[in-house]
Amino acid sequence: MSKTGESYTTARRHLLSEGDVPAISGSPSHLPGSIPATTALRVLLHHAKASHRGKALSEPMVFGMAGGIGIGVFEFFYEKEDVATFFLGGRHSWHDDLAYSRALLDDFELKFAVSETLGEKKAEKDLHAALQTGAPVIAWVDAAHLPKRQIGCAWDSGYYHVVTVYSINDETGAALIGDCGDQPIEVPLDILRTARARIKKQKNRVLFIEPANGTALSIIDDAKFKKLIHSGLRRCSDGLHNPAMTWAAANFKLDALERWAERLHGSSSKTSWNNRFKPGPNLWRGLTWIYDSIEHYSGGGGLCRLMMSDFLSEAGESTGDRRLSALAERYKDLGALWSDLAHAALPEEVPQTRRVRELYSKKAEFLSDEAPTEELAGVWKEIESINDDAGENFPMSPAAVDDLLELLKRKVIGIHEAETVALAELDRIIN
């Protein structure tokens, strides 16, 4: 971070990509990562001995094979409460970790099973049974109930998340799980039980590879490797052109960025940021969520475009396809544009925005290592305190706000143009 000025998640992503698969005491299959669902799938593939030319698959490679990037631009306004929220998604199928996982495992021709139930006792029994296969299990949880994350009640029943469960110790009443961090962590079974049950539509879901082929995946030859890469690129393109979420398809296409830019500045419509995200709690929430969505929530920094660049670079080098290497440079530049937008949303010259940006990076750092949860709780508390203060006494003048929104609009327009060019190049490659 000090050397490059990158966010913690971006800097950490570089370090993770440079090392070999680590051997973690107590859980030889645990792998650290940046994106929860991608990391969980990588753990399952690693346990199934997936490798190419003697090397385990990297997180960027799994990310690309699973579909790479996506887009999601969502604004919600609750008129009665006068509450506006904003969210950006950057991974392919970011809204549906089950579909995301199914598609990749199908491509690998791995037989897997998904268990769902509304009963907590049945759910715990199913988890025990899945672990009896000897392989790690992906479990769907509400991250607000994981002690390591120290999120608090504000996100209760709304923080969709997946973790990898490695084992259960009935004597100690704890489960060993992986949550992207550098080390696996122990979670009391009663807390894991609550976290799994909290989001009803996830139905205590678990996914596991069936024993028949779960530990004997053959080495991936060059032809299969190229096919997996091409399938991932095709899935990426299809997701951006023909979103699976038909009820909000416009929000999952790149043109959603153009509409967002129009709302950011110079519009008098009811949906404009001038009307919905006025200086106060709403604008502060919008600006901080722009930053957090791009640099931390989606994983790896740059709204996943940097991870996409890493995938394309590795794919181009492995296959000898120079077109992929050239496209990797486009997405590297796109990642930088997204990160620039994130930093612009929280200006360096405003003490409150500068400090909250620092706190988000500190939060990401604590989630990655074994820092005491009390320290992470302190970071959350300071973030909430700044949020409250800035909401009541917005730290920018009306003129400064107008200038900022105009700047953000220009940057989003530039990103939309660059994303469109990159997608057109991707389409030419796969076609």
C-alpha cells in the first residue's frame, strides 16, 4: 500500500498471486483469497487435485473460468423514510453464488450435491453428512453473524456470504471454516447454526463434491484448459449481454453506467442524485458505498477488473494467445479507472472522507489476518461514528458537492466507454 498507493485488498491480491499454495496447519485445503465464492470454489477444486502443468489453479484463473466480471448498478430510495442506498456489483453472477458455483463445477465435470432445508436440526445433520465425504463444504451464511467480521446488527439478515467449512469438532462444539482470510478460523456451532439460518431464502444451503470423483480429478491437459478458459469468457460475455436476472436486466448491463452518470449530475428528474442523494446521510451513504463497493466488497480492488486482468494475463501466457494478453492490459487500465472513481468519491482533502477511506482499508486488513476482533470492532465503531457525524453535518459546501458530482459523472462516462470497448474486444476473441 505504501509503495503503490493501492488499497489494502489490491496490494494483498498481488502478494497472494505471487506465492505457492500454502500449507495451513489444521486444514491443508485452506486457501486465502479475495472474493468469497471464488475462493470457496478454488478450495474445492484444490481438494479435488485440479491442476494444470503441475500447478494448482490460482484465484484469478478460477475467477475467469467461473465467468470473470459482471456489473450491477442499483439505487434504492425509500421515500417515506427518506433513505437512499447505492450498490455496485462487479463479479459475474454476483447476485447468485449457487448458479455461479454450479456452472463452474459443471464445466469441470465434477459431480456435486446441494442440500437445502428450512429446519435447523436437519441443516446441521446435512452439514455433518456432507463433511463425511472428507472434502470441504461450501455453506451459505449471513456474514453479520460471524464473530470474525464484527459487523453488528445493522446488516442482520442482509449480508449474503459463503464460507468453506473444513471440519466440525463435536467435543469442543466448534467448526473450522475458511473466510478468505490468511488462516482458517473456529466458529462455535451455535453461531454457525444461526448464521446459516438467518437468510431464509438460502435455506441452510450447503454444496459439496460427491465422493465418487471428489478427490481424484484428473490433471487438466492443455486442450481442456483452453476449453475452460473459453467457457469462462463466453459466460462473462453472455452475462453482460443477456443477464439472468430478467426482472432487473437493465441494471446488469453496461448501459446502466450511462444511466447512473446521467443521474449523478445535471438532471432534474426524481431519480437524480440531486433529489435522492442530498447532502446529509443519503449522499454520505452513496459516496462511501461507491468506495466500498469498488475497492473492498467486490474483492481484489477495481471492481474485480484487476482480478479479470490477472486472469487474462495468466490465460494469455499459458495458451500463447496474445489477444488475451492485450485484453488483460485493457482490464488493468479499467481497474485503475474504477479505483480512481472510488478514491474521487472520498476526496483526500476532506478530513472525514480521508479518514473513513483509511478505516475501510484497515477493516480489510483485520479481516485478512488474525488481529483481535476487538480491534476490528473499534474500526467499525469509528466508521459508524464518522457516518453519523457526517450525515448530520455534511463536511462539504454545496459548491464542493456540485463539483464532486460533476467530476464523478465524467469519470463514470469514461468508464462506460472503456468498458464497452473492452467487451467488444472480448466478443471478437470468443467469436
